[in-house]
Amino acid sequence: MSKATSQGKSFDPTKYVKAGLDAETVSRLKEVFDVFDYDGSGAISTEELINTITALNMQSQAQQVLAIVSASGHSGDIDFAAFLEIFGFGSENTSETTLATVFEAFDTTGSGAFGAEEF
């Protein structure tokens, strides 16, 4: 599923495919990214990050999410490539710890899974 960006270009998941990260997973991660990038600018601002966390009623996970972003060393707006890197999908050596932390942040029920309702 492609989403047109604010520049009118379609999203091409194959640009981000690498070992351990296929096009389908990239597309799903882009959907998550787009939830945060609600203005469609192609980047997540600090305001969008905070507003989305609040809108999703994820205040209890906010510290984890903000700690991940802070620990990444990125400052300012986060584009999709930076999003992948920050949340452990940007290299071929994806950190299990980073993935577990991200998963826990979104698995608000502690069920071992998360779905649309947690977004």
C-alpha cells in the first residue's frame, strides 16, 4: 500500500530493503511512521511525536519512546530513514534490545502482541 507524500511522490519501500527488512515490513513501518507524521510533511516533529503519544493515550510509554529518540542522538525532525535507524531497523544488525523496547512501548496490554487499537 503506497501513500503519496506531500510532494506528490509515491512511497517506494524497496529503497529501504536490506537483510532482515523486507518490503512488506518497510511498508508496515511506514504506516506507523505516518501515524506520527500526521501533517504528511515526511518528517516527525517533536510536537507531532508528543501529540501522537497523547492522542494514542500512550503517556505511560512516552518516557520509553522519548528515551529511544533521545538516545539515538538525533535532534530536530525525524524523516523515515532516521525513524528506521532510531527504532533499530536502519542497519543490518538490528538491536534486539531496541526492538524489545519499541515492542513493549506499543504492547500496552502486555499481551505479547499489539494491533490497530494500540495505535
